[in-house]
Amino acid sequence: MEAVKRPQLPKVQRKKRQKLDDSLNEKQKNRVRRSNNRKAAQNLRNRKKNYEETLVNRADELREENLELEGRVRELATFQEDLRNKIRIISSVVEKVQQMEQQQQQQ
């Protein structure tokens, strides 16, 4: 069984911060910062959405596997009960044979 891991969003290659061009005025710098921030936020939303989809898919797969395993458990329980019945029958036959042998020895 797999070890339970704390969920984490997939890692993305991080860009190093670069100093904005000195030739830009403050308004242009703010526009660039805002644009970069939007891109980063959209990237995070996309990663989160993809991660949630993989979790949903994994949960669906595990549900299916669980149903299959529950079916197998029922099969094995039936098989076990059948074996127990056969053991009881064999035990009773063995007891009868032993009783017959004892009766023959006493005669």
C-alpha cells in the first residue's frame, strides 16, 4: 500500500526575479508588474485546477478498485463458508469411521 502523502501542487520552473528596465517610468513598471502578477495568478489557478482534476480521477479509480475488492471479498467469504461446510462433513465422516473402528476393536 502506498504511503499517504500530503497533497501538493505540481512544481513549475520558477523564474528568477529580474529588475525592471530602468528606462520604464513608474506607470509602465506598474503595468508590467500587474501583467506578471496576472500571469502568475492564472498559472496558479490552472495548476490548481489540473491538480484537482487528477485528484478526482484518482478518487474515481480508487472507488472502482474498492468495488472490485468488495466483490472479491464476497466471493472469498462464500468460498470460506463452503470450505467450512466441507470440513464439517469430513470431520463427521472421520468421527464415524473412528467410532466404527472402536466398535470393531471392542468386539
